[in-house]
Amino acid sequence: MNDKSTALPGQLNISPRLLLGPGPGDVHQRVLTAMATPLLGHLDPQFLTIMNETQEMLRLAFQTKNLLTFPISATGMAGMESCVVNLIEPGDRMVVCINGFFGGRIAEIAERAGAVVTRLEAPWGQVFEPNVIRDFLKKVRPKVLAIVQAETSTGAWQPVEELGKLCHEFDALLLVDAVTALGCVPLHLDAWEIDAVYSCSQKGLSCPPGLSPVSFSKRAVEAINRRKTKVQSWYLDVTLLQKYWGAERFYHHTAPITMIYAIREGLRLLLEEGLEARWTRHMRNYRALKAGLLALGLEYSAAGGHQLPQLNAVKIPAGVDDVSVRKHLLSEFGIEIGGGLGDFKGKVWRIGLMGHNSRPNCVLEVLAALEQCLQNQRYVFEAGGGVAAANYQYNGSGEPQATACTSPTAPR
Amino acid sequence: MNDKSTALPGQLNISPRLLLGPGPGDVHQRVLTAMATPLLGHLDPQFLTIMNETQEMLRLAFQTKNLLTFPISATGMAGMESCVVNLIEPGDRMVVCINGFFGGRIAEIAERAGAVVTRLEAPWGQVFEPNVIRDFLKKVRPKVLAIVQAETSTGAWQPVEELGKLCHEFDALLLVDAVTALGCVPLHLDAWEIDAVYSCSQKGLSCPPGLSPVSFSKRAVEAINRRKTKVQSWYLDVTLLQKYWGAERFYHHTAPITMIYAIREGLRLLLEEGLEARWTRHMRNYRALKAGLLALGLEYSAAGGHQLPQLNAVKIPAGVDDVSVRKHLLSEFGIEIGGGLGDFKGKVWRIGLMGHNSRPNCVLEVLAALEQCLQNQRYVFEAGGGVAAANYQYNGSGEPQATACTSPTAPR
């Protein structure tokens, strides 16, 4: 084998992109700049300060005082696995609410951890009513109930504010998937009595993928302390990780220094803006995008009143070719939107306006480009209708409506 | 809780460092520049090309044709866990060779995976002789034998070239920890019949921590395919990961895009230089550093003939205060060296010359600074002796010797 190949790949040379899919979104320039900072050692006193600052800001972002709050050194799915394997011992009962792709994944991971899983299912795009959850808690009496706040596969926004109290009535712990929620929509760990949560770096926080912020309540920590068996994963064992992130600074693994620089800057951006202002911004741009999408004749896949502002999943109209449209968007405009996942493969597009990318120019750009793609597909509507509707929404007020344009006709 | 704190941490503002500990080392400027590249989506055709290029270069770096070769999306310790949990099913026998901190860690992770572990121990700083390993293979008949090629805690360089054949005589798989080896010292996966290996991004490859390159031989893959139970970790299940990194591109998790940019550049740097040239450079700078350290009266903790060029562990002389010296190095010179780990805590210093940092200026700088620190500690030797011995070595030839200077006296 030739170790000094003459055909090595060249310098990184990529075409510009606007990332409006389900994540990653574009990284904020301040985050990129922070990542160009030379490394510190992972036990350098300066780095320990950075770790503390990151944890403190993460607590604010999650609205919690939980001591056990830090980013797992891997992507969001490792955060999911970390929450599951720390809370679950083989034989423990767990209810997993499944109304999309990621609920199903929690169940799969829980089974690998030895949980006895009860699946509470709802149609994709729907959300769960508290009384249905209550029935399952009563019937199953699980140790943990898991639910996805922001289902990235369907765009459904699950209300979770009442579920902590409900779970605690039945002595269950509430585990919430906030991968697509953090930094986009309200999330109040302490007030909502959430016991364990995981998120990611590449969506609401506008950092590259690679970290998964987690947080565990006092109740969750007590459950972990009562374990009779060791956590099956050494890498994801939060009791060991706490000794590294906490005052002891006990060496566990080498923290991904540059990614910590990144999330620290992403959290600074979030808190400088303010959580309320951030959430309001996401709603404003969602309303404009929605007005435009409706004007283009597109229909949301998530139930009305439960649509995520940061993840707009719309049904692909009959006769329109999924892949052609997304390829055209990418090659002609450099715009990435997401295709469907699992049951929704080929059936929906997912347009993300997350963190830094929840901006009017992203809204107008994707609507204008999508219009061209749909015209290419001979799916007909009034020219400029999407952009006009979005602008009307930005300049006016009220709920998004399709009335600014004539409705599209069926594809012909 | 106030979400818009007036006391947010400021912009990242760190003092310059020269990282000469056990890793991370300093990141090469070309890697930092690559990391400032805007994101691509993780399923973008351009990114899929980058993934392929990264895998191809990683195969060259590991000197293997193994299909199952890619970076795990987490740090080196997750690579360790990934190798263990994929190869081991509950009840499987495993021999773990322990002559330092990291061997012990493999055993701990293997036990969490349900392995029946037999510990083959040697004093810290020593290496294992093949006949001892043969005896254990014969006696235990394990499914897997694990050994550390470059023990970062002791600086011992374990020969592994004959161990693959030896393990295969007894139908065992050979698992090698190459965390500190890759990109620094020879490693020939195929020629040496290594079945599974893991490494990291922040040592020989001069990238930030955050990725763990792994590779599995055909024999290992067959063993994985014969498993009767699912791999306990979903995140680290290489059968699922192979579908993501392979032709199927089956969504598993969101790849840490920016870290992949980084390792691609780190691998380009390695292969542009050439593996042989890289290994020779590490030996050359090691010889100079060693000459200098001996001239300062310091003694290596690893056995002669088995010292890693990239990780120089030396005993802290009696009467010299570990922490004071390292603090002085850091505050006065911005130089980080490593303290001892586990049994060697407070007993050794670890000086790393890894990848980009295996350079004459690093050697001379650390020797000059260390001399000042040792003088501060009233540990006496001929002034300038360390630097002089290193320069003599650079300009001359032969094995490092302390004869260029008078030997230091005992501390007084």
C-alpha cells in the first residue's frame, strides 16, 4: 500500500450552502471564529473556567438549577442514549410516546438497555393528550416516561409543561427529547418538573454537530444513585462525567475543546438575545414562512396549533417529484431543505428556521426558490405568491393565511 | 431565573499555550483553517465525498484495506468502548494486558459489557513478552485479547507486530489501543493482523479532540456478524454505523461535520509528509529531547528500548515539587506538560511531542524552560546542559547520551 499517494484529496473546497433542513443549520460566524481559537489543554485552569461558564449558561438556557447539566462529548443521539442508560436498569418499565421517527428510536435504545418498553403510539404529526398519557402511567406504572417535545420528523410540537407533575403523581420520571427545541421554543426544566433532557449543538444553538447538552433533576440523580447495577456505558455514565465536570475534575475523557469553545459562543449568542426574544423571533419568522408556504398551496403535516416554528414539515403535493425539487434547490440556489424520514420518506419536506437561520432573508429566499422549483414541476400558482404572502405577514399581523394569493390549482 | 444575565462571560480570550503534554497537542494551522469552513448538510453530496476521502485516507494511515474504517463521532474513549461492545457479548472471555492506566480502563469497560475478564498484569513502564501472552492465550482461550500499543500513562511502547498471528493461533481476536500511536509510530493493521483498533484525533493527527478513528478486520466483522445479541450501545453499534459511512448512507446520527473537516485535513498533512517520514521525524526529535532530559538528570519511567518517541515520561526527582514546576511552566512560559496518572500521579511528568508538535523548537523550548523551573526548585545541574545536549544530538548522531554535560548532583 502506497502511503504517500500522489492522488491525495485537495484542500477543502465546498460550494456555499444555506442550510434550511432539519439541522445542522448554518453556524453563526462568531461560533466559527471562536472555533479558530488555539487549543487549551483539557485540564488547563483557563479551560476549567470555560467549562464552568458553559455549564452556567446551559443552566440558564434550560431554565434549571440542576447541578448535573453539561454537554455530552458526542452528538444528540448519544445524549438520548445517555439519558436512557443512566435512568434504566435491565427489567425497568418504560413508556415511550411515539408519534414520529425519534420516539421510535428512544424505544429501540431503551430495549438495548434492557427496559421493558410499552409503546404509546399516535399518528405521525399528531401530539399526545395528557389524559391518554395518564391512562398509560396508571396502567403500566413505569420508572420512566419518554416523550419528544419537538418531533423533527413531523414538525409536531408536543406540549410538555404539564407532564412532569403528571409523571410524578405516578412516581415516574419524565424524560424529554429537546434536540430540536432548545434555543427555539420555550423550555423550562425546573418549572415543568422535567427529570432528564437531552439536546444538540447544531440546531437552536447554531454550532456544528458534536455535542449533546443534557440535564438531570434531583429526582433523576436520586434514581441513578439507587441503581443496583453499573451503567452499561462507561463513556455515557453521568456519575463519572459529573466528577469530571464538577469540582473534582477527575479525568474521564479528553473534552472536545474546540466544540466546547463553539457551544460556549452559541450559548452567549442565545443569552445575549434573551430567551423570550429568541422564542418570539422564531414565531415571527415561522408565521411569515407559513403564510408563504400556504400561498404556494402547501399543507403542513403537523396538526394545526401544534406546529413547530423552527421545523416546518409540509406535504409534497401529488405529482411533484421530491428528489428533483430538492436537487434543484441545492444545485441552483445552494439551499438545503430536508426530505422525509421513516414513514414520511418521499412524502414531506422539512424546512428548518433554527437559531441563527430564523431570519427574514432565509424565509424570503427559500420561498422564492421553492416557487421556481414548483413551477419547474408544472405545479401552478400565482407567480410571487409565496414571497408576497410572507411579506404581507411581516408587514401586517394576525395568523398566517393563504388569502393573499389565489389558491394553486392541482398539478397538471 | 434571569435569562438575560448582565454578567454573561465575555468573548473567548485565552493566553497562548504550547501543548507538550499527553494530548491534546497544538492543532495545526491548516486544520484550524479547515474548521472555519461553513457547514455542509450531513447528507449533502459534497459531504458524502468528504466522508469517502476521509475513510480512504484513514485506511492509508492505518495501513489497511478494512472496509469498516471510519471515525466514531466521539472522543478516543468512545472508540475504546465501541471496539469492546461490538466484539464482546455477555459471557465472552477476554484477556486484557495491563501495564498502565489505559489497560485498566479497557478491563473496566469490558466488564460493563459483560465480558469475563482475565487481567494479565505487568509493572507500569514495562512491556509484555510474547511468550507470557502465549501462556495466557493457551490457558484462558479468550475471544478477544486487548493490549495498548502506546501507553500514554507510562510512555511504554509495546511491540505488537507479532501479536496478531499469535492470537489467531488460538482463535482469539487482537484489539489494539492506538490512541497515542497513530501518526507517530509504525502501525500496520493488515501486515500485523490486528483485528480491531481505535485511536483519537488530538495526538498524532494534530486535530482537536472529538473523533475516534476505528477499524475492524474481516475476522472481526465475521465475529460481529455471528453475534446472538444486539450490541448494547446503539450509538456505537458499528453495523449501523457502517450503513451510514458505507454506500447505503442510512441515516444514523448527524456527523460532526466540522470535526470531519478537521480530521480530513490532519490526514492530508500526515499523508503529504508520508508515514515513514513522519515516524522518522518523531524518532529524531525524541532522541534530541531524551539527550536533553538525561542531561538535566531526569530518568525515563519506561523500560529502555521501549520508550515512545511521542510521549516521554520521566520520573520527578526526589525533592522536586511536581505541581510547582508544572504551574511555573504554564504561567511563565505557557508550556503545558502532563502530570502522572493513576499509580504515577505525582511521580512522573509526561512530555509529548506528537504530530505537529514533534519539532526541534518544541524540544529546545521545553528543555530551556524546564531547566529554569528545576533551578528554581534548587535541583542543580550545569546551566544550559539540556539544550546543549539536544543540540549536540541534532547536530551529531548515535543514541542519546548524557555525556555532553556533567551529571546533576542530588537536590540540596
